[in-house]
Amino acid sequence: MYTFTQRLKITAYVLMGLGLIGLTIGFLSTPDTVAEAQAMVADAHGGHGDSHAADAHGAADSDTHAGEHADASHDSSHDAHADASHGDDHGDAHGEHLLHQLQNKPWAALYVAAFFFFMIALGTLAFYAIQRAAQAGWPILLYRVMEGITAYLVPGSIIIYVFLVLTGLHANHLFVWMDADTVAHDEIIQGKVGYLNVPFFMLRAAIYLIGWNLYRYFSRRFSLAQDSAATGDIRNYKKNFRMSAAFLVFFFVTESMMSWDWIMSLDPHWFSTLFGWYVLASMLVTAVTVIALVTIYLKSKGYLPKVNHNHLHDLAKFMFGLSVFWTYLWFSQFMLIWYSNIPEEVTYFLTRIDDYNLPFFGMVVLNFVFPLLILMSSDYKRSNWIIVMAGIMIVIGHYIDIFNMVMPATVGDQWFIGWPELGGFLFFAGLFIYVVFRAISKAPLEASGDPYVGESEKFVY
């Protein structure tokens, strides 16, 4: 049995504490009025606040980059919303839009961090279900690690759902289609209102979260029950196999819908038929990476003695292969939209290239170039420190990937790495560490009752 050490608990508490401080500062620092927002931009740009406030609105709409047609409805929706909500007080649609961007900043930072760590748990659950449904023998000694990581799914789901409820109650302006005034003046969003409406949005989110958590609960239950079953009794194993196969059908449908709802609808005028797969690839490669990092940590503390370099080699192969798969989807999505040069589609990438140039292309280097160069060698896949080095880069790279998905649609060009961004990452990192290692300590680290555990013990690449 693994013992959750006091030192690791304190580390998790410190991270959560620092994260809460950063988030609190971020929320307290948001402006309350247009004048305050313009003053903040002026201070940040050395006294050129008026011009930058106007530029911020123009950059978010991308009129100068992608043509008038792509953003005419987007501009009118924001302008109409500003005029309807605050026209008498401010009379400045650009200032109103800037105010919303700055007010969104801590909310968006919180959302990026919450979704990222939730994504790791969900991706691990999918990877675990795939191994169960495939009746794979090699990863059985890693099942308890995977189950421990998926324990974060419960608190992560609660946090995500509460966040979405607050958003639906207009605590922030992240999802512009949730605003009635915006919809009233936007023909494109009006055409999607049958799907993009708050009650249906929240119902779908509840279905996703309940379904994923139910599978996690019963699969873990059957897995532990199999350990205590009589010799030759594999009923719980068979239940897990059948349930995992059925779950994967549910998962692949709901994961795509989740990516449309929770990420793509932040840009309600834009869509990509590859987006669900793209998010899935990011989810799986990050999950496998965290499985490898947790496994290496446990082995460094003397646990998991039967897990050898062959198991880690296979995890590193998945890290390498899924990184290439992610790159294929990233390039396919980017290349097709860029080549077609349709204004309402290419605006999505122009905004990110113009305002997020470093994180946009930097994450391609972190998520593809480094894994390709570091993990291509079979010998390197057997080296713990090389896997850790590559894994840290992959985790950071895919965090930036989620950052690129969320921030341009919510804060425009008013982004920078500040208190809320650092605080959000630290808080959820601490919570993730606490929940995962606490769950790992609750059961034996070896799934000894699995009928194929001997295959895993003798696994040789």
C-alpha cells in the first residue's frame, strides 16, 4: 500500500494556498468601470490608453485582418450589447468591450486551469477504458495509477459544473451567446439558438459529467472487487470489460459534444469539424504523460517494483505517437482553414497569430518538436529522466494549447501571464496532487486479482 506522505500533502496545501492568493488578487484587480479599464490599459502601455483601448476592440473583432463580412455581426453584437447595457452611462462601445475583456481575465484563467486538470482525469479514464475493452495485458500493473488519477474526475466535475452555472447566471461574459441582447442583434447566433441556449447547455453538461463519473465509480468498484474474488471467479472482470466497451461509445460522442459546448462555443461564429478530435488528442497525450510521471514518481519511492522499463517504454511510445497524432490534427485543421481563406473561418487563426504569436507557435514546438526529437529513440524511451523531461514539456505545451483555445475568445489581446493565470495553475495543480495521491493510497497498488496480471508482470517489449 502506498502511504500519502505528510511532505507531499504540505506541498499540495502550499500550492493550493498560493493559487488562492493569486486568484484572489486577480479578481480584486479587475476594473469596475470603463474609465478604470482604459486607465489600466494606459498604464500597461505607457500612457497610450485611448489608442490601445480602440485597438483592443479592433483586434478582438479582426476586421482589418479577415474582412468586413467575417466580423460585421460580431461587432454589431458587442456594440449592441454595450449600448443596451451601459449606453447611458458610458456611451462608448469600444470601452465597454475592453471592460468585459479585462473582467473576463481572471474568470478565463480559472477556466483554463480547471478544464486542463479535469481534462487529464477524463483522458486517463478514456485511456483506461480502452485498455479494459481491448483486454490488454501490459498495463494491468498500472491500473491503480490510472484509477488514482481518475479520482480527480469527481471534484473536477463539480468545479466545472459550478463554473458553468455561474457563467449561465451572467457572473462573467465568457460565452457571448448567453447574453440575450447579443443574440437579438446577431443573426448567426440566432441560427444556433436551438442548440446554444443555457438550459439545454446545462442539461448536456450534466449528462456528460454524470455518465463519465458513473463509469469511473463502477469500474473502480469492479476492479477492487476482482482482487478479493475467489480464485477462478472473473465475473467482475467481465463486467468491467462489457461496461468499458459500452462506455467508449458514450464517451466518444459526448467528448466531441463537450468540446463544442465548453470550448468551441466561446467563438460562436466559428466551427471546425476536426475540433472534437483535436481536443481528444490533447486530452489523451496529456493523460498518458501524467500516468508516466506518476508511475516514475512512485517507483522512485520504492513502490510498483514489478513495473519495469518495458512498461515505461510503452507509455513513452504512446506519448510519442499521440504527440504526432495531435500535430496531424493541428496541422490539418490549420492548413485547410488557412488555405481556403474564408474570412469567417480564418479569423480564428489570424487573431491567435497576431495577438498570441509566441504561445500559438511555441506550443507547437513544445507539443511536437521536442517530443519528436526526444522520444524518437527507443533507448530514450527507457530512460526515466528523459521521459520526465519530455513529459514536463508536453504538460506545459498542452496547458498553453488550452490557453490558446480559451483566451483569444474571452480576453482578446488583453492577455498576459499574471496573478490569475499563475494562481489558477497552482491551485488546481495542488488540488490534483492531493486528490490523486490520496486515492492511490486507498487501495493496493497492484491489481492482483486481474486474470491477466501475470502477462503484465512478464511483459517484455
